[in-house]
Amino acid sequence: MTPEMTVTKLVEIMAAMPELSGSPIYKAMQDAGIPYVMGHLAFSFTQNAWGQVFVDGLGIKLCDEYAILEADGTLIETGRSSNNPFFTTARQLAPKYRHTPAFEYMALTSSIVRSVNASLQNGSKPEDLVMMPDVLFLETPTEEGLRKVHQFMSDYASKLRELFPPHYKNSNDIKH
């Protein structure tokens, strides 16, 4: 099953069963023949993509980078979300599902929407927010994995303070 087919199937499952959330979504994907890792990547990238769609137009500076890690924090893959078939398929499907419970669930539980919401509640202005790369664990992270991610994010934030990378985009400029 391709990434595109996996994301499409995930979204169809969620649209057909809007009461599903969390683990039951994974069970439904498994029942539909989607291997765990493919389902997990589809879920995570769809959540991130739809979170970005949700904040479009707020002037937030989005990051086009992602990292996939093992539970212990070992790096498996890095890349640009805009080149990832899970992410791009989810972005393409977003307009069709924008006003559904499936979209709402995925967007509102995304790390980007949770982070933006917390920052806005603490008085930040949307145009001052700069998002970090998406970090996806393939399994529940260990303490060592979490330590490595915290260190990576701290190092990355330090670099942002020195130089604003050109691959960040304003959410108003992302093409749909």
C-alpha cells in the first residue's frame, strides 16, 4: 500500500466513523489491512498537515522539515514535509474534509494547533510564532528518546535565534 493510498484510507475510515479517536483509529486501520508503521505515519503526517491547514492565514511561520525517530531517539529519516507523500496527500485531501469531525479531530490534536493555542493564551502574537520541525516517533518514546528530542529542539531553537532559515514560510504563502 502506498503512502497516498494509506492516507486516503485513513481519512475515509475517520469520515465514516467520526466517533473514533486515538487507539480505535489504529485498530480500524489494522482491520482495513494497513500495516502499523504505514498507518502510524499516515496518522501523524495527516495530523500535522491538517494542523497547518487549520492555522493557515494567521501569519505563523511554518517549518517544512520533519524527522522520524525510533523510540530511543535514533534518527531514521529527515526531510521536507512538502516532499513527503503522506503529508502532501493529507494537504490535498484537507479541503474536501475541512468541515468534518475527522478534520476537526486531527487538526485540534496536532502539535502545531496545541502549540499555537498555548502561545496565544500566553499572549503571543501569531505573526511572532515560528514553528519547529515535526518530530515523529515510530513507537512510544523512551526517556532517552525524549531526552534526545529535547536536546535537538533546544539546539534548533538556538540556531533559529542566530539565523532565520529560508525554508520557513509564512502560512499565508503555502500553496494548497
